[in-house]
Amino acid sequence: MSISGKGRIFSSPSLTDVYPELVDNQHVSVLKITIWVMLAGAVALIATLSISPGSVSPWRVSAPALLLVLALAAHLVLRYRGAIAAMRLLTVGGWALATAVSMATEGVRTPILLSYPMLVIFSGWMLGARYGVGLYIASSIAVIAMAIGQSMDVFGGAASLPPAVMALAYLVAMTLSVTMTIYLVRSFHQSYAQYRILTENIKDVVGIMDTETLHFRYLSPSVQRLLGYTPQELLAVPATHALGADAGARLSHLIRSRAQSLLSDGALPRTDYTDEVKLSRKDGSTVWTEVISSYYRNPDNGRVETRGVARDIGERKQMELALRELATTDFLTGISNRRHFIAQLDHELLRLQRLEAQRAAVLMLDLDHFKGINDRFGHATGDAMLKHFVTLMRRELRSIDTAGRVGGEEFSIILPGADLAGAQVFAERLRLKVSQTPLVQDGEIIPVTVSIGIAALGGADSDAALDRADQALYRAKKSGRNRVELAGVGGSVS
């Protein structure tokens, strides 16, 4: 296989340079374990050899010490420079240590040289094909130099096989290793590059997450367009980082309960879940996303992971909100339309039926002589008068109250928790406010008054309560307008 072929191995960056997500938390854990094993092994060898220092060569004592130094250096590099730098140090340092010990002891026949093919494969796969090829060339030169030196009795004892044969065996093993590594790296690069092109050029965010730690193992770069965070920033924190405390707790419980279901019954068919999640952007704003996810057991570690795609549905949510407002809101005044108001009235009636100790009142309101305002000043002024009245009414309402436009100039109000006496106090205050606050339109002062009927909310249906309030309103209009009447009780006149 040509080393300088189409892939331009020496000039191409390594896989981990192009795809840093390949070195994820799992690889870091394995790397840490490897370094600790090296440290423990080096200490054990030093302790064993120190028992009988006279029976071993100085190199056999110094080699474990050099291994200890290499492990300590890799630990520091991992902590301060990252996993990739630590892997490069271990690869180059391990090769240099094996070469030095081999040359100083048994030459080309040393078993330590069996690490050469493994180092070639490791460096080629984890650090890129050019690293594997470079290590292959360096190893070949070292093996040939050791074989020549051993044949000339420069170093090393006599081998059971001729040095040339041993060198040829090592070269064949390393050639097979580097050829296989280059083939696999190229194949992986081609397939993974297609995957990266797909994930990097779509607006949706692709992610893989460990359901136990709630840390992402992979996030596509499109997350920066969606949330403003880089993938590296979010890979370092739990997935709930972009959520509030309550939403994060709910999502954590949801994810872990689904994962537990998979652990309890691994034979369950694959299920795709669709959730709408409100996420926080880096700049403090929020965005609604639709997350489509599936759960599976990672065959490498047995842990449950979730793969998901998140897409921005902010425009859809705004459209849904706009449609909901169109369906529930009066287009002129901005308060509930008749259909939505009746639905709210039914909801309040059901609440009262569940809680017998609770009470509520319903009011019917009608602007007095509104037709005359339309006839004299025009419909534009009439519309302005309706909006003026609603503004005054809203100032008197509590947050738990509901107001709706149920007719042309007719309105209705639900007062939860209010009895008839309390509702009458509210109605009189609103009536007085309206009569004392005329509309000023084009420099002209246009007075207006309101008549109000009140009924206690109760009975089997909301229509009956509205009828009682409407009858009280009729009495207020018949009795001279600009007054408040209670259902079944004599009214009070302003």
C-alpha cells in the first residue's frame, strides 16, 4: 500500500485534530487507568529489583524508573494539556523507552520490541495515520540498526536466530500493522466525514448523552447556532445546564425513568420519544425546541445512552400562540372572546363544584347609549370607546379575574372568591371610574357610563348564571342606566 497515496497522509491532520469528539469522557477514563497501571507497575518493578541490585544490570533497574517518570509526565500533561497531548507523549515516550532499553540490553531479540506493532496501531488509530507511518519508519530504522549492531557484537548477546531473521520478522509485523491501520483509518475517515458533513450542515442539533451522568458524549456544531454555546462548553457540563432548576429536575427524572425502563426490560421494542423543551441560550434568552430521542444500551460499557435530534420550533410556537390568541381573544379589545370566556366560566363552575366552600360571582356589563356614540361620532370612535372602557376595566381587575367581550358593547367578568357584597363593591368602583373618565378623541370629550348586573356563580351550568346576571343588567338598564343591580335583589342607584 502506498504511503504517499491519495490521502496525503503526512500532510493531513490527525483524526483527533479533525474530530476532537472522538476522545470523549470514556477514552479519558481509560487513559487515566492506563497511567495509574503504569505508575503501579513501575513502582512494583523498582521495589522488586531493589531487593537484589547486584544480580541485574543497571538498565534493568533504570528502565522502571524511566517508566515511572513517563507515567508522571503523562499524568501532568493529561491534567493541563488534555487527552490528545497525553496520548502523544505516551506513544513517543513509550517508543523511545522501548528502543533505548532494547539497544542497551538484548538488541533485536528483546521481547520489548513486540510493543512496536501495538504502538504503530495505537498511534495510527487514535492520533492519525501520519503518526502511525512516522512511528513505523522510526521503528524500522531502529530495528535495522539494532540488527546490524548485534551482528557486529556492538551490543546485545547472541540470538537464537540470526539478527537479520529477527529484524525481518519485526519489519513484517510492523508493515502489516501500519498497512491495516492506514486502511482502517481511511475507511473510518471516509464514513465519519460523511456523517460529520451531515451533522454540521443541518440546522438540527444531533447529540448522544449518557443517561446516568447526564453528560453529552457528542454534540454537533449546530448547537452553537441554536444556543450560542460551543459543543466543548456543553460537553463539560450536565445536559440540564441549559435549563432552569425545576425544568432540569423534571427532565432528569424523565430521562432516567425511561432509561430504567430499558434496563428493566431490554426486550422492549425501540421507542422514539418526542418532547418539547424550553432551553436557555448563552445570552440569557430562551428558545423552544422539539427533541426526538431514542434510548439504547451501549455495548461497550452496558450503560444506557440516548441519541437525539433537537430542532428550533420557536416560529412554530409563536404561530401556535398567535392561533391560540386568535381563537381565544377578541381582536379589538384584546380580552377573551365569548367562546373562551364561556369556557373559563365552565372551568370556574367545575372548580366550585369540587370545592363546596368556595364562591364566585359573575358580572354582565353594558355601555349605556353606545349606539348613539356610533351614530354621532362614527364607528372608529365607537371602537376607541370600547378599548377605552376595557383599559379602565383591566385596571380594576385582579390577576385571578377573567374579563370577556360577549357582545357588541356587552362584557362579562368572573370574580373568583367573591360573594355578592364584594362583587357589588367592585362593580360600584368600576361604574364610578367609568363615569368619571370620559374618552378624549380628537380634542373632543365623550362621556360614557356603564350598567352592571351581578349574580352568584353556581348551579348546574354556566348559562343559568349568565342569564341571572343578564336579568339583573336588564333591570339596571330599565331603571335608568349607570347603576348596579344584584340578581333577585333591589339595586343601588348612583
